[in-house]
Amino acid sequence: MHELQTLTAHNQEIVQSEIDTIKENSTVMTAAQKKRLEEIRDDVDAKTRAANLAASQAKREALTAVDEQGKKLSQENAQTKQSLAQTAFRPSEANKKAESTNAEACRRWHRCRRCEDRSDQHKADLDKTKSDLKKVSGDLGITNGYVATSAKDIEELKRRGEVNIVEFSLKKEKTMHKVGDIKSAA
């Protein structure tokens, strides 16, 4: 009977040791995932700023080009009207010139609209990426919940009971201290 108790106690120690090892490995993996998430968030923020800057610049350039073309077309129309007033009335030439000018204006307007549409699509893609970063995904791609980015978000997650958060301060010491599910020697 004593041997059975000793064997049971020994098995319990082994199982507890394995559980502790699994907890430590889980904590290390979670920390690595959080670090990678921060790196990805920083990268997306940088790319978002760059894309917004590029989209704004493209839009400014497109609008400037449209304005310049509008001025140029207005000048051409004025010159055409002046030419018609100075020369004998030639309806076929005037009609050809007007059609040509109108066709060019339409082409440039459509080109400007395509630039604006692409700019809007880039902004929509960036908004979707930001939304995806607000969610935490596990190793299997399963969404675990939302990432808290402020004290207010943390309080909201605590209120819902979705997270178990332990607040602590790290001090450099030689001995290990248990904080929540982890030990820290800082």
C-alpha cells in the first residue's frame, strides 16, 4: 500500500512538472506572437501612411492635370471662336474642331475618374487591413477576440469577461516571483 502511495505521489509530481513546462512554453509562445503582432501592426501603420500619402499625391496630381487641361481646352475654344469670327463661316471645320475638343475633354475626365476610383479602392483596402489587425488570430487562423489598444479597451474586455488580465510591475531581482500564470525574474 505504501508503495502504491509513493508511486502515485511520484506520478503526480511528474504530471505537475509536465503541466508547468507546458505553461512556460505557452507563455513564451504567447509573448512571441504578441511581439510579431506588434511588428505587423507597425509595418501596416507605416504602409498605411505611405499609401495615404501616395493616394493624396495622385489625387492632387490628377486634379491639377484636369484643371490644366480645362484651362487649355477653354483657351482652344476661345481661339476657335476667334478664328471663326475672323474667317468666313465654315461649319464643317468648326464642328470637327468642337468634336475633337469635346472628345479629348471626355477622355481626360474619364482618366481622372479612374484615378479617383483607384484611390478610393486603396483606402477601402487599408480600412479592411486595420479592421483585421484589431482581431487576434491563433495558430489555426481562428479568431480569438479583439486586441485591446487602450486602457478603455482593456476595461471593456474585462467587463465582458473575455480576458483575465493581471497587472504587475517588473523589478530587477535575483529571485523568481509568480505573477498570474508566469514566473518572472525581471
